[in-house]
Amino acid sequence: MICVADRERARAFYGDVLAPVFGLGAPRIDHFGDQFPCGEGWIRLTALPDWQAGQYPVLGWQVHDAAAAAQALVAAGVTMLRYPGFDQDDLGLWTSPDGGARIGWFNDSEGNLLSLTQQG
């Protein structure tokens, strides 16, 4: 479950921006939230009055090609986040010291911190 301040804005972001990149299905909408099928589970967006996003990731995707996913997000208007002290490439992807993972971070329309990871 991901909390959001503006349900319609978040639904549009997840449906129009994230769905093509991460394979989210069409949302099921009820009076309390929006549920996007994702893999074998669901991402549920629930609106809370005066919601304020935290500074830690709330959701991440495992991807086969981090560069392609980051490029698709940027093409859709998403800004990949950069952190001081992290040696991130031109796409904003960080490679773990052991070389086993490439990770990128970005915010959704509500400020929630999301990530993508390519293993090995």
C-alpha cells in the first residue's frame, strides 16, 4: 500500500508513467483506493488527507535492464535522483561496490521514494 495526497494525480502517474516501464496492469478502482496489478501482487494507492511522503523508499522494482528503465522514466518526465557521495552514472544509476547491482531512485507524483534495481 502506498499513501498519496492526490488520488487522481497518483493514479495518472502510476498508470501513464510507471505502467509502461514496469508492466503494471489497468487499475481496479473502488471508493477507498486504486489497485494496480504488478507481477503476482498489487500496488494499492490510498489517499490520506495532508499526506507527506517520507525520505525512505516505499517500493522498488527488479528490472532486467536498469539503463533502459531509467531512460524510459526520464523520457516520461521523471527525474532520477542523485545523492552526494554516490558515484552515479549519467542516468543517475549507482553500481554497488561489488558490482552486483545497479540501482536508481526517483519520486512518484506524491513525493514517495521509489527505486529500480538490476541484479548482476
